[in-house]
Amino acid sequence: MFEVLFYILNKGMKFIESALNRDGEAVFTRAARGLMSLIPTPLVFQVSGLWKPNHVLCRENVVPASEIVAVEETEIDKKQCDSGKWQKMSKLHAFTVTEHANHAKDNLFEVNIYKYDGIVCVGGDGMFSEVMHGLIGRIQKDSGIDQNNPKTPLAQCSIRIGIIPAGSTDCICYATVGIIDPETSALHIIVGDCQPLDVSSIHHNNTFLKYSVSLLGYGFYGDILKDSEKKRWMGPMRYDFSGFKTFLSHQYYEGTVSFQPAKGTVGSPRDKESCRTGCHICRQTKQLEEQQKNYGFEHKEVEDEWKVIKGKFLAINAVNMSCACPRSPKGLSPAAHLADGSADLILVRKCSRFNFLRYLVRHTNQDDQFDFPFVDVYRVKRFQFTSKHLEDNESDIKDVGKKRFGQFCSDHPACCCNLANSTWNCDGETLDSSAVEVRVRCQLVKLFARGIEIYKDEAAYNSSSNELLS
């Protein structure tokens, strides 16, 4: 039996219903494709021994929408299995519509998650973050692991997470599948694909704050998120408005960045070797980790070879994946890998507004976005950041922020535009701590995905680029 627990964002129900009820009374298999149920592969796609998903759209494969909760495959009735009909499970708790913030996270601490083969969330990056935090937290709790200790190794999650994209950004789905399409994502769940994923844990003074799988950004991206949260009534347009406003303010922040380079990984952030299906770099990392376990070298702390950088930064970004999206097909770090146990740390120092615009524009084209004297990128396993003004009064910062828009000077103190602290953008959620310690947890979770498929033009481009580098 193959069981999956579903979490669906309440405000996304109209999207789900419109996708499911395309024929009025019933639901076609193609339209459903796992949005509210997991369809075992032999029941849907095997036609005369061949894989022909476009040839199974018949009335026999139709059930009422009210009956779609979950499905199971049995070996007992071979005739029913071959007929391609669905089987309705008697237990309805496999389907949950979230009604408030952290509903899915809290629910995962209550249900018996070990009876399920996977957890599927229908929503955006925020919904995925809820499910991920709930799953990781539950596994650590059951394993007796204290998440507040940053040095403690975490137990890996064997239960896979599936994402049916229905949000405003869906960055994680795009970076792991290559397209924002509910049907494609559901197919990966149906066939049972598995893609390991690195997760960064964020701590402050031995206190756990959050997990991150895509972007952890301080400065520019943190300010955009903080401002956009006040304008949710604008819808998705708020990101464009807040981005333009933040760009005009041209705010920089002083602080100290300390990091430990990732020596055990293959490749670098500038080698133009993107993470794709069956990535050999991610495989080698896993093999190295297993060798360390066999020889007893796992989890030994290495305190040497730390690098320290002090300065004024427009943006400090740490990414565990490329963070690609339709607007930025290559992402913030095109060569970042999903499961190599490292993150790409991007430091954008203070520069002119024009140069910063040039840097941002390169995220939308094929040019090297790191080819600027004010941009540094490092592949790291751990890093720390401390703001120069940790003890600033919070009320003073709020008062200054009210005067911020319209002030374009970045140095003159009379302008009141030099804010002391920014906000962290942690996978689209705000994090106010200005002193953090971040560690990359190698392949901590698994997704129903297989990575982005490589195509011929890209393969030719990568080979030519590697030849030029060599």
C-alpha cells in the first residue's frame, strides 16, 4: 500500500477545484494527476506494457471529486488492478485543508507520520516551508535530538515531500523540477521520484530560529520582503513595487561575515556546471559522506580555516539551490547544487546605484553575474554574520524607516537613510535576528522530484564553457 498525507492551503482551494472539475460532475485522471490523491503508476499509465499517459483518458478512469482522498494498490484483485479503476480509502484523515498559519506544521506533530510514504503540500513556498519545518521537527523530536544546539547532527528524513505548485512564486518547485506546472509535479509524485535536498539551519545564541532551502538574504532582498509584507493588499504586484522602492533607497549595512569554505565538495560557484538530473557532484558528496560514516569521521567539528570579511554590504545572500524562477531562469547562483552539502554565499559590497542595477540585470540574461569587482561568491558549509549595530533601539529604526522613501543619499547622516539593521529573507519569510549562525545539513530531506532534465543545447554550452575554462 502506498499512502500520502496531503496539506492544501485553504485560500488555494479555488485553484484546486478549478483544476479538478474540468468536466463538471467528475474528475478525469489527467486533470487530477495527484492534486488530491496519489495514483499508483500501474493503475494509470501502463497500457499494453507501454507508457502512454495520453491514451488513458476514458470514462472508466473517472471518479467524483468528493471521493478523491487517497488511493491504494492491492495485489489481491488483479482484475480490478488491470481495469485501471481507482480504489477509495476508508480513512479520510489523509486529506487536510489548512485553516491558519502553521496548521500543517502543528498537525505533523500530532499525526502518525510513519504510516505514510510521503507528504504532499498544495501551495507555494510558504506552504512547503511549513510542511518541511513540521517534518524535520517531528523527526528530531522522535529521535531525541535538540534542534537548539547548532553542533548537533540532525536525523535525516526518509519521508518524501511533494510540492503541487499553487503559490505566487513557487521558487523551490521551479528549481527542483524546472517548471511550475501542477501536472508535471504530480507526475513526479505518481512515479515515486526521489531528489535529496540540502537544508540550512539558522541559529542565534544557541537557539534554533528557522530552516532554509532556497534563499537566505540580508540587505536588499530582506528589505524588499519586509516592505512587501505591509502591502499584501496589492497582491503579487507588491514585490515589484517594493523592489523598485528598495532599489531607489540603495541602503547598505555594515557587518562581519565569517565562513568556512566547503573543501569536501567538487566544483565551484563559477564553474558553470549546473545541477541537473543524476548530478555527479551531488552523488560524489553522498559517497564521501558514507565513507566518513564507515571510518567514523562523521560529524567531527573542524574549527580552522575560517575566513573573516568586514565591510559595507548591499546584499548578503546564501543559497542552497540556484533559486531560478521564470523571471530569472539562471537564478541567483546558476551553479549551486541541490544536494552537495554546501551553500553559495554571495556578498555584494557597497557600490554605485548604476553598478548595482547592472548586477541585478544580469540575473535575467546569460552574462556572468559574479563578474564585478564588488561581488564575491564562496561555496561554504557554515557561516556567521554579525551586524555592527546590534544594540540599536527598535523604535528608532521604525521612526527612521518612515522617512526612508524619497531619500537617495547613502552616506549623509542628515538624510536619516542609513538604517542600522536589515531583515533576513528566509525562504520568503522575515527573520529579524541580525546575528546568525548558519550550517548546511547535507541531504536532510527528500522531495518527489528528480532535478531538472538537461537538454542538448545546454549540454553543448556546458562542454564549451568547460573547455574554455581549462
